[in-house]
Amino acid sequence: MSLHPTCSSRYLTCAGYEIHVTEWGAQHERTVIAWHGLARTGRDMDELAEHLSARGYRVICPDTIGRGLSQWSARPEQEYCLAFYARIAVDLFDQLQIDTAHWVGTSMGGAIGTVCAAGLLYPGMKQRIQSLTLNDNAPQLAQAAIERIRAYAGNPPAFHTVRELEAFFRQVYKPYGALTDAQWRRLTETSTRRLPDGRVTPHYDPAMVQQFISQPDDYLIWEHYDAITIPVFCLRGVDSDLVLRETTDEMMRRGPGAGGLASVVEIKGCGHAPALNVPEQLDLVSGFIEAAN
């Protein structure tokens, strides 16, 4: 799958592993980190990255360890967790010589950003993140939805054809909202790997769900959220079963919310998680980042 002309593909060594990133707008100084969700890849951020790079931002879209083109973990029980993902982020900032950046994270990517912005695990990161956009992510997630995600992510299906895999993605990611046929095809082609028997399956390490087994409370991160002192913007899919409205209400009462630094917008026609692929959503994110500069 070819890259956009303004995008390049890079490989870094972070926390001892090869990590793949796509980089947009490399000529710009202002930087945005755009981090994908649990079973996805950095290519999910193509529309957002193109939108932001056209507005003068360098946009870095990593593939998390065990996803996309990044190396798989040799120690799934210990390394597929937010603390290790944050350690990778520290190395990523250092190697790409990023002093400060805005952070946009979908689902898991938002949780990684929360841990980094809080500075409780890696104090130096607290001063390096200028703003935090949480795309259908919160410091507490609904357990029933976690079980749903764990069930499909931990047992990825295999198909004989890419078109069958696309049909699967269209069903499981229906809550993303409206995607064009071309966008569904790109999502599929950037999320596919072949097995030794020739069948195709999603492009991630199924062992990454060890996070929910070895560290079942890894996504309960109110302590980190409460420590954040930068602007926070949460996009919640109206139909999300992962981020409940009572949770976003609580976010507005504590931590950055209590200090007037947090805001929440609900996105109609989406569940978990808005695809960040239509002008309304893209303008919300870029408008927030611009205001936070």
C-alpha cells in the first residue's frame, strides 16, 4: 500500500525493539504524536496526519510494539502494558529530537498519552506534552466493552482472501462511523498479514491481549489523569460502550476538568471509536490543538 507523497516511513529502536512510524510534514517544527488504538496501526491516522501537516504540523504516527510493522514483544506478559508503551514513547521523543508535542490518541493511544502527560512514571514527559486529545478514551473503561474487545482481538480470524478480511473489518469496526469504500480498503490493506498457510489475518500479535490478563487494571488510570496539568479534549462516540457518559462527566469534575482545562464533545453516528476521517472531526481536533499552542 503506497504512502501519501508528503508521508515517509521510518524505523527506530525504542526500548530495545524496532518500532515503525510514519512521518508527515517533516519540514515543520510544531509536532503532533498521533497514536492508534489497541488492535490497529498508525495508518489509521492518515487523514488526521494529512489534515494537520497541511496546517504546519509534523505528525508522527507510530505502530505500537506488536502491531503493524513494529517488532513483536519477546515478553508479552511484561511488555504489552501502558508502562512499557510509555517507555517506547520516551525513546521515540528522544530519537526524533522532539522537545514538545501535542498528543492525539485513539483508545489505547489516548491511555498511553495520559500516562506520559501525567509524568508519574517518566517525569520528564510531563513538560514535553502540550495538549492531550483522547479519542473515545477515558481514565476508566466499561468492563463489558473490554471483554468484547478482548474476545475478538485475542482470537483474530483468518481468511483465504483479503476481501473476506475486509468484510470482517467492516463489521467489527462499524462503530467507527462513515468510511468510504476506499477507506475501508486502505484500512484492510494496512492491517493485513499472511500466515504460513497463505491465509490473511489482522496485522498484530494476538498475545497483546495479555495486557488484560497479566495487568487487568492497566486502564484504570484516574491517578494519572488527576496529575495532568495541560488542556485535555475528549471526543466520545455517542454510542460508545467503552467510554460511558458518567465517566466523561467525572472527568469534568476532577483533574484537569476541575481546573477548567478539560472539555468533552460527543460525536454522533459513532461508537468506539470515531475514525477521525471526516471534516467535522478533523476540524475539532485541529481547532483544539491550535488553541492549545
